[in-house]
Amino acid sequence: MTATETLLRVVVVGAGPAGLAAAKAAARPGVAVTLLDNNPAPGGQIWRSGPKHPPPSRSKAAQQSLIRCGVTIYTGCHVVGIRVPGVLILDAPNADNVPTALAWDKLILATGARERFLPFPGWTLPGVTGAGAAQALVKGGVPAHGKRVVVAGSGPLLLASAATLRAAGADVLMVVEQAPARAMLHFARRLIHWPRKLAKAAILRAQLASVPYHWNSHIIAAEGEGQLHSLRVSIDGFEKTIACDWLACGFGLQANLELAYALGCEVDTVHGLPAVKIDQQQQTSVTGVFAAGETTGIGGLDKAWAEGHRAGLAAIGKIAKPGLTGHAAFGELLSTTFALRPELMRLANGDTTVCRCEDVSLADLREHADWRTAKLRTRCGMGACQGRICAPVCHDVLGWQLPGPSLQHVIRQPLQPVSLNRLLCGLKDMPS
């Protein structure tokens, strides 16, 4: 048997903190590690870099370590499907060196999370983005200097987004947090158990010292003709109109589970949201498939790094020491502090668009009894995003249960829009 034949092929999907930690832990002699990410560079959302935003030292050190260990890194790369066990089909429109099919012996899912959205009148206007999306746009080079910005929604991401926007020269008018004062004060007191998180929160708040921070407040509507011009905001129960150019709005995070669903991984509920079910060594219900980071439940950077390290070791047959209870407790604290208030689910009116891909309004959806019927009659969930945005919205706003035990019945392969030529190449290049 040749040396090549004895290699263990470990593929890590996602190059945020969890993926970087997993690849680093798995990189040993006799193990071929490949790290995939759909962003232009490793780091994920939290360590995203750009023209004027170099990666943080921790991210840079991890990437340099992977290069020294011989880890193969493909960026700008999307996993679009699985056609046989042990083979991923890839698409990389701007990276010619990426293979169309990639075989694996062990697979680590570190696919992170995306923003959770709730519809309100005007949420589809140009000038309205996600809070995390605003960060990504600024770090990618989109100018923010002089723009009047409101950051709104819920969760710690609001502060990080506001700080990034302000550092880029934006005039951040206010931060609008829906959580009540008592929950925020409880959160602040509990942060003493996580000194690094407390220090980070203090630094962000200091950077935004002159920016008004309103809790128990939320956006009512975004207004404008073809472009955002103003916002109607409820500030502690009193409605105000704020002229602005940019609304960065997000209501927390939800795990990216499409690849996990496609693989058949069992999904559980963690802190009220779907997450991949794992054992103590990050093993999913599918043999040889591991999961780490926000994929297994929203919990922040330290949880992602620790789980990634554990998953990387487990993938090569090594056992990591236990010690994730503190991270689980922080995830629970996030969930209880920033639990969304019921009135947020009632902000949209009948004319509010819910499915942006297929231009389906809330009134259109209310004519149907469930997700399946609405999808067949209106094409809701059948556009380019494949229900990633509108399916959770229908669950939150209309109370619909999505079909089946998982979203396998909602999001189908290919998992991302892909050219037919690339898809056929992936099928052709698969091992026999």
C-alpha cells in the first residue's frame, strides 16, 4: 500500500474560528486536511478581513500555522451538493484551481451562522441591510463615510457592527436593541464569568460612548421611495421618526444547516433554534461527519474555537479533554437575554414582502394554511435563496411548522445556485 493510499482525508467546511481550529488540530503526518470556505479569505464573519481590515492576530496566526502544516485551503468555494457518500461537489466561479469533486474520509461541518431577519414595512428598501452584512460590506470596501446609520435589532452583533461602521466614518445615529432593560442589566452582571467577553464588550461600548443606545426599542417601519430616507422607531414605547441613509438590522443568528440536512445529520433544538445534534466528541448522527461552532448552537467565538479543536482531534481518532460547560452557559445567557418579543412578529402588514426572491407578500401567504401549500401556490421558498430567509420568517410570523423532521424537504440540492456545466463536471469527476 502506498503512502498516498494510507492518507486519511479530512475535509473541513467553513474557515471561521471553528474551522480554523479543526483544521489545525487535525493536521498531522499521514493526514491530508482540506479547508473550504465561500469567502475570499479565511476568518469567517467574526474575523473577516478586507482591503483596510487586516485579519486579527489570532486569525492570522492560525492561518500561518495551517500553511506550515501543509493544509490545502480553497477560498471562494461553495459546496453545492453530495451525490455519493464521501464526495462533495464544489463550485468556485472565481477560483480555477478548485476541484469540482472532493472526496473525504472524515468531514467536519463548521458552516457557522447567518443573520435572523424579521419582516417589517420597508425592510426590502435599498439602504436596509443586515447588521452583520453591514460589517461585511464595510470590510469589503463599501464606503460608509458620512452616511447616517441606525443599527437595530437584537444581540451583541449590534455593537460590533456599529463600531465597524463608525470606524469607517459613518455617523451612527443610534443603536436600537429590542431586549428590555432588566434583561440587559442581568446580561451585563453575568458577563463577569467570561472576562474576555466582558473586556470586549467594554471596549466596544467605549468606542461608541457618544452613540445613544436604546433598549426596549425596535424599528416599526423603513420609509422611502426607491431608497431608504427615514425610519419610524419605537423608543421605549414612544414613536419617533429618524432621517437616515442606512439601516443595519438583524435579530440574532441562526445556524447554517443546509449541508448538514443534505448529509442526513440529525438536528435538535438548542436554545430554541435548530442545531446539529452531536455527542461529546462532536460526532453527528452520520458516521464520519463531525460538527463544530455555531452549527451546533449559537455560543460565540470561544465555543466555536473549543469545539473546532475537539472535532479536529476526534476526526483523526484522538480524544479531547472535556470542558465546554462554560460555553453552553453563555449560549443559554444569549438566548434568554435576547429572546425576541412577540410584538416583533406582528410588525409586517399585508403588503410587506416576505419572500424577496419570488416577490410574495404576507397577504399572499395568509391565504394558505401551511408552508407546503403556500410554496406550491406562490413559489415562496423556490427562489435563489431556497427558503433560507422566508422559511424561518414563515415559522416565526405565521407559526407554520416546516415539513418533515428537518429542512431536507425545504432546501434541496444543489445547495447554492450553480451553472449546469459546473454541476455536470462535478458529477463526471467523482471517483468511481
